[in-house]
Amino acid sequence: MSQAELTAVPAPRAPRRALWSLGILRSELATTLRRWRTLALLGVLAAVPVLIGIAVRIESGGGSGGGPGGGGGPAFLSQVTGNGLFLVFAALSATLPVFLPMAVGVIAGDSVAGEASGGTLRYLLVAPAGRTRLLLAKYASVLVFCLVATLVVAASALAAGALLFPVGEVTTISGTRIGYGEGLLRAGLIAVAVAVSLTGFAALGLFVSTLTNSGIAAMAATVGVLITVQILDTMPQLDAIHPYLFPHYWLSFTDLLRDPVYWDEMARNLGLQALYAAVFGSAAWARFTTKDITV
């Protein structure tokens, strides 16, 4: 056999591997997004902005007046009555500390451990894609859920805000005014920024999921880590470690409403999430590729 023939033989394997990888990813996405648990989580997330909007509407007595001097609550809540678009920002501020990461923790924590407890993990590993590509598909499906969950909150808030309150030009944090179209664009960018903020926590949840064969235990542990870290982030005595905790810069998305946009804290948040994704993604890979799959 000639050298040209020898080099040509392995060529078909690459397309086959790519097709297997795409097939696994497509299957993971379909499985994740079609589960009743996932739909229930998305339903709860969609309901939160509606409840916030109704509460603000009742509190304001149906009036359109509102200013930054309003009472407590999520950021931007006092501006909602003057412009319904601010309900998007208020809803993301309200859901990001608790609801969104808890939903992500449930999906990430169950990603591998749920398959093990259900007895389906062995059968998934029979496919030629291998453990690494299966783990990457699991993580990619969790990241897609992060984006979908964030967009569900934003879309629900946008619809509720437009129905319950007037909409128009947006007053930025800097005091300047931008058009409604640009305000919508910034709302979309903020939703993407919030989704990206959850990538580090998603990797941590995936790692926890590789440590146990119990889906419930993995979900509980992931949510427990979330609560613990958020408590640590509120303690002034631990100021020195705050910049290294994954939720510390989560609310940096508010800087997208400055004019001009302030990028420093968002860049720190992006770097921190990338670090967590790299560290815990590598730990998940090391654990999963050496794990003895018996169930």
C-alpha cells in the first residue's frame, strides 16, 4: 500500500467522531430541556418577574410615578413604574442571587450523578464518543440551560413590564437618556452577561456530580455550596477572599446601564468565571475519566 493510501485510511474517522459528538450533544440538550423538572424550573423562573411586576403595580396604585428614591428590594425596582423595561433589570437582579443559580445547580448536579443513579450511565459510555466528549456534552447542555433560563426571565419580565407599565426612553445610571431600541439591546446584553456569570458555578456543579452516584445528593451538595459561598461573600471579616468567590461580581452586569459602559468589574467577573470553569472542569474530567462506572 502506498504512503498516500496509508494517510487516506484514517480520514473518515474524524467526521464520524464529530457526528457522534453532535449526536450526543443533541441528545443531551433534548433530554435536559424536555424533562418535567426542567420545565417546572423554567416555569418558576418565568413567574418571578410577573409576580414582581404585579406587586409593584399594586404598590404604586397603578400610577406611573416612581423614582430612584423608592423603598427596598432588587436594584432598579423603583424605576419600574416609570418604564416597564426596568422590570427586566429588576427581575434579573432578583433572580440572579438565588433562583437562577439554584436552578442551574439542580441541572448541573444531576447531569452525571442522575445518570448513574438511574442506571443509564453505563449505556451512554457504550457509544464510541468516549467519556471526555460525553462530559463536554453534559457541560454544554448545562451552559445552554443557563442561557435559556436567563432568557426566560428576561422575556417574561419584558412582556410583563410592557403590559403593566409604560415603556419609552431609558435613563441610564449615569443620568443620560438612551432610546428604547438601545435599551432593548442593552437588556439582551445583560441577559447574556448574567448567563455567562453562571458558567463557573455550572462547572462546579458538574464536578460535584462526578463525585457521587446519587442525583439528589449531588443537587443538594451543589446548592449547599452555593448558599455557603454566598454567606461568605456577605461577611465583612472575609473581605480578602471576596474577589475570589464566584458570585462576587455577579451583579456587575449593572455597569452595562452606564453611559459610557464601565467594563472593569465585568472583565473581572468574566476572568473569574473562566478560572472556575477551567479548575472545576478539569477536576470533573480527571474524576470522570478515571471513575469506575459500575451502575
